[in-house]
Amino acid sequence: MALAPRPAPAGEGALRAEIVHIGRLIHARDLVDGTAGNLTARLGPRGPLLATPSGLAKGFLEPDDLIVVDLDGRLLAGRPGLQPTSELAMHLEVYRQRPDVGAVVHAHPATVVALSIAGISLAECVIPEAIVFLGLVPTTPYATPSSDENRRAIAGLIGSHDAIVLQYHGSLTVGGSVTEAYQRLETLEHTARIIALSRLLGGGPPLPPDQVAKLLQARAALGLARPADTEEFCLACGVCHAAGDHRPRPALPAWDDTAVEAEEQLVRRIADRVRHALLDKP
Ligand SMILES: [Zn+2]
């Protein structure tokens, strides 16, 4: 079916050029292989989207290779024969949940994927720039690429994260612009390489909580803090207060000798019963 001619909104040419440029960078920096990966960007505050089509290598795109889709994934414009990527549902889920996001990049960064296969999390407090610009990066359970499983895998995470690892598969990074989403991808792969190298060298301790707290203040000052930060950095890095709030953590309850004594009695009673049961056996 031939698509009706569509007048290009102001700025569309620049956005097409930006996507083509970033596609070349992603390929040149080995962040995708073959025809893998996909990029989308909003053409206006409420959509439609400019998107890389299915089956074309991201390193060799021309501006008129890009297609236009609406926020339900319907093809609105594009050269004959070009179709939306099978990963579009994952992108649409991001735009549905995040009005602040202007662009989404899905790639296959090798070290990120290798660490996810090895079961090594990127949600560690070890790289200052990663803490500031990415926060703690979650890893989804494995989901079949190009299926709706990927959309479901990121649905519970994308509201509170700008970078996600897709286990055994790749990455999803978002930003206000295509360039910002790409920069997060670069930082993600760079962080993964450092973590992999440090593990090969025997590893080392994470940053202490007071240093992580300072980085979280910088993250908040740059407007990058996400809703899940407070709880996640408490669990992963021991920074158990909001950035800028230096209230001391609640003290641990005092040692209770009576409780210890009761526990010892309980252990003794269980041991007696086990011994009794064993001795009673024919
Ligand atoms: Zn993929």
C-alpha cells in the first residue's frame, strides 16, 4: 500500500541527520553487529516517532531510510518496502511511560552482554561517572529478542531507570535526545569494560557510602535522579538517606542478652529432640 505524501515538520531533517550520525557511531564503536539494534526519536512532544526500519545496518543508513510511526506502532511514512523493527514495542513502552524521553537506543554492546551472561551485575557502586549519569543499572530476566517479552521485561523498570541491561541480549538506553541516549550507551559499555577488567585483576572494594552520597548529590543537581534511586542506593551501596539529607541511619537495637539466652535454649531443645528421635529409630 502506497503511503500518502506527508509534509515534514520543522526540524525533522536535523533529527534524521542526528539518527544517521549516531547509527554510524554505534556501528563504528562496535556497539551493534549486522543489522541489529534500533533507534527512535520523537518528532514532537506527543509523537509520532522517527525510527530506524527493520533489516538495515545502522552504520550505513541514509536520512531517507528512516520511517515515521505513530505511538501505536502504525507505519505513517517511509520508502516502499521499509517496515518497523520487531523491537518497536519495547520503544513504544518507553514513550508511553516517560513523557520526558525524546529518544531510545537499543544496542548489543559486547561487554554488557558478556557480563549479563556471566551473572555479573552492573548495579555496583564502583564507577563515579556511572553513578552520576546512569544510576544503578538493572538487568532484566532473559526475554526472547524481537518478541513482546522484551516490552514486558522493561515495563517494570523503565519508569525509574535510564539504562537497562537485557540479559543475554543487549541494552536499552533513553535520553532527552538521540545523542543523550547514545552517550548513556557509551557510558554503559565503558562501565562494563572497567568492571570486567577489574574482575580479571581480582576485583576490589566498592566506593564507600559517604563518597557515593556525594556523587548522588551531583546526580540530583544535574536533574538526573530517578524515583528508585533512594531505595536502590541504600540496598546496593549503603547510602541510606536521600542525597543532601545527612540524617544518621537509625541505630541498631541494643544487644539483648535475654533473647540470646532464649535462642540458646531453643537450639538445645531442638538438638535434644533430634537426638531423641535418632535414638528411637529401630
Ligand atoms: Zn536486539
